[in-house]
Amino acid sequence: MIILDPDLEPDPSPPATAAKRSAVSAAPVIPKNHRVPSPRTLARFLAEAQAAVRLKGEVSVLLTTDANIRRLNRQFRGKNKATDVLSFPADPIPGLKAADAQAGDLAISVPTALKQAIGQGHPLATEIKVLILHGLLHLAGYDHEADEGQMARRERLLRAKLNLPQGLIERAETAAPPPRSPIERPKTAAQSPRRGGTKIAQGKRSAPLGKPVQNASAPRRGAVKSPHAPSKRSARP
């Protein structure tokens, strides 16, 4: 289910300055690539992505503002800043089949998604789909900051299947600083044995960075009662 935040402006583009507003009499035309896709379009993708992830149960996706996702991030993760996507896994209900239960909820900031879409050079609709896939994997129990690359490999495979561009984990790895090159120390008389050669000190590779928001442990299970005031115990980015 796709939910549009009432506070979300039809045009998610950055606000124009007063000078620009006064110079333009007519309402600006929103570029097609910057438009929020229809709930029907996103609902179709959500069903397709959920089947690919093999996640059973109902998933709700809230498209919201930077201000609201910042509030959620502060409330549930103690981070007073906006982010792109938050995942809220639902508590399992004993005796209820997974297909009939609530799998969890996702909250996506449209303004942040638009900034990332512009930076990646693809439409806003594509970025929202990338964020939905990333969030679904967290709802399914994956955690790229605690595993050994399982989520990254799974996301890469599903991206290709769903015809999506580079995912969040790969972007973070690409932005990570390159590993240090091995440094060869100069040989000295004391270091050079009569037989054999001096070994080269190998530099350690730095671990690849994960997504900007941390996941220290496997997702907890919680439930969201409303898109604006979720009652979940924890959130996964």
C-alpha cells in the first residue's frame, strides 16, 4: 500500500527564492523526471519487488517530507537528521500466517530521494524504487552492516532482475576511500639476512563503508499504527 503524506508538496523540487518567484508569474512546470510517480505505479512495483525478495505479508510505504522523516529518525534511532528511507519491521502475530500478517512499513523522504536522483542522473521514480527495494530487504531480515556481504549481493541480484541502477550499498562502497597500497620499507643491513629477502609490509584494506545510516544489529520487530506517529520500537535505514 502506498501512502502520500498530506504535508508533501506536489512539487518536491527545492523552493525558489523570492526574486525568482516574483519574476515568474505562472506556476513552474515540474520536469517529468522530478515528478512523484502515481500510487498505482508504485503499488505495482512494490508487489513485484516484494515477490522478488520473497517477503510475505502486507507492506505500507509512506512518501513523506524531510521534516517528518527527520522526526521519525530522531524518535526511533536517536539521529536528528533527515534520511532517505527507514524500515519498520512488524512484530509476528502467533497463529497468523505470514501471508496474512503485516510485514512492516517503509518511510521514504521524497525531497531527499529527489536530491539523490539528481546526483545519480536518473528520474525520481527510479530512486524511489531503489529505496523501496533496499527497505524491503531490511524488512526481510537483511542487515548490510552486520552481515558479510549477503545483503549487498542479494540487492545487486534483485537490482538486475528489476532493471534498477546502482543500489545504496554499492554507492556507499564506491564513495569509500580506496584501500592503502602496500608500502615497501627500505632495506638496511640489519634487516637484510644473508639468505632470502626482506618481506614487504602489507597495508590493511579498509572495510567498505555501509549506508550513511547505521544498522548495528538484526531488525527488531515492531508495528506502526499510523504513518505519522508509528509505535515501533526500532527503525532500520
